[in-house]
Amino acid sequence: MIQEGPAELRSLSTITHQAGLVVVGGGLSGVCAAIAAARHGVRTVLVQDRPVLGGNASSEVRLWVLGATSHLGNNNRWSREGGIINEILEENLYRNRQGNALVFDTILLEKCLAEPNLTMLLNTAVFEVEKSDPDTISAVHAFCPQNSTRYVLRAPLFCDASGDGIVGFMAGAAFRMGAESKEEFGEGFAPDAEYGQLLGHSMYFSTKDVGVPVKFVAPSWALKDITKIPRYRQFNTNMQGCNFWWLEYGGRLDTIHQTEEIKWELWKVVYGVWDYIKNSGNFPEAETMTLEWVGHVPGKRESRRFEGDYIMRQQDVVEQTLFDDVVAHGGWAVDLHPADGVFSELSGCTQWHSKGVYGIPWRCYYSRNLSNLLLAGRIISATHVAFGSTRVMATCAAGGQAVGTAAALCLEAKCKPSELSSGDKLRELQLRLQRDGQFLPGKVHGDPADLAVRATASASSRCVLAELKPNKAWVRLDSSWAMLVPLTAGTRPAVSFEISAEQAGVLRVELRRSEKSGNFTPEVLVEALDIPFSEGESRVSAAFAKPVELDAYHFIKLCEDPSVRVRVSDERLTGVVAVTTAFNKAVAKSSVQEPPPGIGIDRFEFWLPKRRPEGRNLAMTFDPPVDLFGPANVLGGPARPVDAPNAWVADPADPNPELSLDWDEAVAIGRVRLEFDPDWDHPMESVLMTHPEEVVPFMVKDFDLLDDAGKVLHSVRDHHGALHEWRPEKPVPTKRLTLRVLATHGAPAAVFRVSCFSE
């Protein structure tokens, strides 16, 4: 029993944490920052003002995680963000391919709980900042109402990943809110006052058919006149969750201090929409449906953006600026919304894509006037227009990993974040990110610590692509189709394929490539052929006379002809994919991006793969065969297709594929990192959308590692991740390391990169 007499005042229970890094905000950017720092040995405290992690991706909001892949709706092939966010999405696919937001919550919590250097404080809100001098934060104070405890969190470094920038704001960091003028940065897409300067919040809901009639009586405050929503005719009973992204409001208000007002308006809209669906009589199928869930926290898009030593702008996204200090990448469209949101007569969003992915520089991830404040998430240093792309969660998460890794390096080197923007410290940061699976456009560093680059790679076999064998199915050329394949300079490719034609005619076959290295937008016509064909089924051949000028991906394009069908293949292969001009309605309005003149956006065609299980390659022969899948690819290159496949791929007929590294003298191996193919093209949306498999077919499933005596050092079964790391109890001396692949999840065995370290 506790009994106390009267007191004039009492103090809260107070706990002080001394850490290396304090991360404020438990969305995906904060989660990835905290995990990255902890894995690099930093004592880290993650402060989250909600009961779960994930922010807009959590079960409180239920927005799908997306980034550069854009629902497979743009030309960013093999572009999904890597590292920790990929690890999270892969695990979610494995456990939760149906997209249950509650399961996603558990995965995020589990990832954080697995890190011994990471302390989580949930339901804990930061409310005060201490500074030791005008440009240095020394502590933040936070309060948890669940345990009535005040926390004092001290550290040499702080990361603001809070979304609204609570730490940066209180500490006096320079920030912006709203849209820049077209003139300030020369951004042609900068909005005018009529369109509005802020993106609003959204609220989602989901329903369930229970099989018996269910009545619904709307609350008194629900929206009564559905016609106040200009797009009300788009509502239907099949829409769920973040399909309602356009139920948006608040762009004319203060999206920080008026959030509660915005939330109430969105509740009015949600309950009014459901009242309309249930009780208008226009949806008889809704009779047995009930309202299963409504968000209690609005999903925020935009508020403050803090200024770093560089401000990302529209041109950097569209022109894909190559930054020397690149630490993350993005590829979502420049995506702005009218400030009136759901009540606007305009389209719910205006999206303009770049021709490929772009890099984000380190200088955007720290405050220009606070020496120890790191920035992560949607608050990084960017204009309103560039923010329209950098704000999406997978891109924010990749930036979070960069911030957490940089924090570790700052503490080791006893330097400020700004000192990582050039020189040896920048190179070390990029090397660490590269080792941990981060993709850095235009930047691949040779790793001096990697023993593998001193080895000779060999294999029991390698894929030499002479044919993608046909199945019994066809695809009609209602739109143009192409095989996207890597070709070698100097070759004159010839292909053949089987067609079925309703009448005799001529099929145009083109060889195309991209203007820019690493892009997959086929602006350059290398050569065009007009190939006659007869009625019925026949084999067609196309031999290009002009030699290929560059080692690069090329499009072997079959032009649109609805009277023609082409045989397809069930064979799947790392670094090879069929694409079509049939566009994705979720992120585009036609197969060609047609921007108005003068806004600084490119016109180009969309070339997109189909999602599995529908997506299949075209059955095609290649002469000369494509011989770019050799074992040397695993030594140090990028761990995804860029200008080439960058992977060793075994011959599909090899029953026991093996990949070996041989050294002239024995080396002591203390750590091995294997990077497999997680299908970087697949968006892996975290919620709502379902996926055809728990593990992508390109992934190696069962494998052993063997030494030079053939002894099995390490065995793995049922593997399902892009990155596998093995650390023996003590370094293993050997002149050879062999990866023996015992099974895959469907496609031929493939490995992007093998790295070996002595420590």
C-alpha cells in the first residue's frame, strides 16, 4: 500500500538516458535511422509519440510503403530502395503477403527489439529542447502519459524524424513551410496560389461483408451533402484503405497546429461517404457490408521542411543530378495535390515522372545552422516541388538509413555531420551504405577491405541466353511490347519469335536504348525493321544490321498491331524483363507523359512490366546469345541491374550450381556477405495489395558455404532475403570459398555480389 499526505507540489518520475544518438520520430525514416545506428554500434534511443512504429505505414494510418518503384508505373526498372527498408519489406512479404497492417506493426517492432543497442520509448512525446550553445542541442525532454514518466535524453547527436520537425523547430533550425515561387529556384512546376502551397492530410477506412444485412446510422456530424465532394461518383464498394488517398483535406490550413481541426473534417467526410454508400440506394451490394475500421490519426503529407547545406529542387529530380555526396535514391513522381483536396474540382494529384531514378545528397540530411541535428523523412532539405517526390516512405526510409550510418561515423571520427559531405569521410560513409545494401546512383566505390575483389571468381556454369522457351500462351499486341536485355557493343543482334496473325501484314521491329546511362526510357532509335508475316502461326526473324554502340540495356521492340499475337515464355531470369506501353492507371493518365510546355518536365513513353503472375517474358531467341551473366560480376559491382545485369546467373540446366572465389594465398575470413536477387522491380507494397508469392522467384532458397577442402562451413535453408551475412566464431583460413546452391524459389540461381572481410 502507498499512502502520502498532502504536498504543495510533486515531481514526475524522471529517467535520464545518455546515448550516442537520439532519434525523435518512429516512422519508417526514424526506424531505419535508429536500426542503422544501433547496428553500427551506437547506443540509440528511439522516441515515438504513438503506440506503434511506422507512422503513415502503421495500423493507425495504413498507407502502403512505396518509393522509386511507383506501383510499377514508371520506367525505373530494378529501383526499389535497398538496405533496411528492403529487409523490412521482404520480411513483410514472407509473413504477410495479404497486406495486414497489424502484422506489419509487429515486424517493425521486432526489428527494433532485435537490436541490443536500441532503446524504444513508445507513447512518448518530445516537448522541450536544451542547448549547450546557439548551434548545439544537448538534450530533449519527453513525456509518456502511459507510465507518467518524464524522460531526459542526452546525446552528442540528434535526429529529427518527427514529420513536423518538433526538435528542429524548438531548437531554432532554419525551415520553410509552403511552396517556393517559380522564380526562386527556376522550378516550372511550382504551384500558384489557386492550386495551393501545402499538401493536406488523409483519412482511410475499410469495410467488410458479413453476409447478413447491417444498418448504419450516421453520426450527427457526418457530411450530409455528398455532392460537396466533386468526385463522389468515383465511390464504390470495392474501394478500401489507401485507395482513398484522395480523401484529403487541410492544404489551406496550418497543417501542424490545426491538425485536430483537419482530423474532424476528415472524419465528417469518411462517415458521410459511408452513409452515402450504405443509405443512398445506389449501392445495393452494400446491404451486408459493415464499417470495419476508420483511422483515428490522419496521415500527414506536408508541414515544415528544414534547410541543409543544399536544397533539393525540381531540376535535381527531373534531370537526375549526379551528386558526389549521394547517400540515398528516389524515383517517385513529382507529385503535388491541390490544397482543397477532396473538395477540389481538380484532379486529386498531378504527377510528373522523371526518366529514371535520382540521387539525394548528404547535404540535405542535416541542419545548416545546428551543428548536431540530423534530418530524416519528409522534413529534409528540399523545395516544395522536389518534396513532392522525396516525401514518400521508402525514399524517406533510405534516407533514414543514411542518417543512422552517418551518426555512427560522426561519433567514431569525432566530427560534425557537415564534415561528411566531402573527402575521405564521405567515401567511408558511402562505402558503409554500399556494404549494407543501399543503392547510390552514379556511385560505386571499390572496397579496400573486401577480400573478394582480390579473388578470382569461377562457377560450375553460367547462363548464356540463347532462348526464352515458349509456353502455350500468347499476348496480343494491343500495345507495343519489348524485351529489355543487356547487349554488348559491336554485336549485331538477331532475334526470332513466334506470332499468330489474323491476316498477313508487316510488323515493325525496333532496337532502342536510353539516352542516359542507367535509365530505362528508350528514346534512342538504333534501327528499325519492317518484317513481313503471313496469316496464321509463323516464326518471324529480325536481324539488325547496325552494330550496337554501347554496352547497355536495349529494347527489342515489337510495335503495336492488334491483329498479331506473340508467344510468351514462363522462364524468368535475373536482369531480363518484358515491358509494354500499356500504362498503369494508378500513376499515369496515358502511355505517354505529356506535360504542358514551360514547366520543366520531360515528355516520354512509359515502358512497364506486368505484375506476376501475369507478367511473362516474350518467347524469343537471341543471336548472338547474351553472355553477360558470368561469375566475375559478383566482385564489387552494384548489387542490382543498372547498365548490365551485374549478377552471376547459373545455367538453368545446372542441377547443382556452384560459385567459387579463389585466392593465391590463404585468407582469414571473418565475415561473408551474400547479396541475392530480391527482384528489385517488385514494389512490395506493405498493406492492402496482395502479392502472388511469399518469396520472389529469383531468390536463392537453400545453400551451403564450403572451404577449400570441401568442408561445409555454413548452411542456410529457406532463405528469403536479399542480404545474408555469416560471421564465424573465429576467422576461417582458406584459399577457396564456394557457394553451393541447393534450391531457389523458382528462377535460375543468381547472385549480385559476394563480399568477404577479415573482421
